[in-house]
Amino acid sequence: MVTTFKVAVLGAQGVGKSAIVRQFLYNEFSEARAPTKTRRVYLPAVVMNGHVHDLQIMDFPPITSFPVNTLQEWADACCRGLRSVHAYILVYDICCFDSFEYIKTIRQQILETRVIGTTETPIIIVGNKRDLQRGRVIPRWNVSNLVKKTWKCGYIECSAKYNWHVLLLFSELLKSLGCARCKH
Ligand code: GDP
Ligand code: MG
């Protein structure tokens, strides 16, 4: 049986969504990349933990201008395929308080717009730009507590720039998708 897991990468502008995806897929990083204006879809076959997994990674532009406040735009995004995803990666920048507020709103809207039967769609929260630790504005334990204990979501900090924990993120993602074979 061939299953393609659809994964949506969401978050505010500039948090490093595209950088994470490109680092994961192509091992490349650029300081100066143009903002993503339209949704980009990647269809990699990923070899992880000795197994091949077909993924459809959707790198979304910000759903609306910041802050997220129009449900209509969210609904439009749903029509473009968000509702059928198997997992969400919500990215914020550890140096930008507003970007965490942004994913709080997105998460809320995901919960509100979930169709029946998709309540188990995993959400992984990602704090990116870990290399800029000195500029961190949100304490790690604060977010980690909220995310793991209250939201019951996975939480990973990574640096797309230095390829730190990017692989771990996707390996955790596959685990949360229930790939039993990835669990050891
Ligand atoms: P997106 O709008 O969320 O897709 O963000 P981009 O991937 O386009 O990245 C926005 C900016 O942040 C770019 O200048 C990247 O080079 C930079 N960036 C992304 N990830 C990191 C990271 O882990 N560390 C640092 N220092 N910069 C990063
Ligand atoms: Mg982008």
C-alpha cells in the first residue's frame, strides 16, 4: 500500500518555513531568499529510519497579513487543500514574540475548522532560528510546557541555517503520523 502523507508548513512571514523545507530536502540554506508568494508543493520520497516514505510537503505563504484575523482567508486556504492534510508543522521564530502569537491563532483556527474524523491530525510546533539564541524572546520552558502539556503537541527547536534538528523534526513528524516502523 502506498500512502502519501500530506504535510502543511504554516507560520508567519520570515520565520524560516521555506528554509526548513529546503534544508531538509536539498541541504541548502540562503540568507536572502525571496518571500514565498504562492503555495509550493514538494513531493519527496524520504528515506528515514531505513524506510521510504512518500511525502507531500506544502510550504504555504502566510495565510493573511499579520496578525491572522480573517476567517475568510483561512477558509480559502482550507479550500486549497489544508483540510485534507495529515499533519501540520507550525513554525515560529524564537526571536519574534508575534510569530508565536501567530501560530497560537493558526492552531485555534485549525481546531475550529477540523472536519469530523480528523481530530487526530498531529500538529508539531517548531521554534526555528535556534542559532540566534541570544535574541530569544520566548523562554523555551514556557513554550515547551504549554505545547506539550496543554496543547499535547510535539515541540522541536531547530536551526534551518545550521541544519540542527531539522532531520529530527521530520523524523518526529513521521512518528506522529503513526509510522510504527519509525518508532524504534
Ligand atoms: P518563511 O517566510 O517562513 O518561508 O521564511 P524564509 O525561509 O524565507 O526565511 C526568512 C529569513 O530568515 C531568510 O533570510 C532566512 O535566511 C532566515 N532564516 C531562516 N531560518 C533561519 C535560521 O534557522 N537561522 C537564521 N539565523 N536565519 C534563518
Ligand atoms: Mg517561505
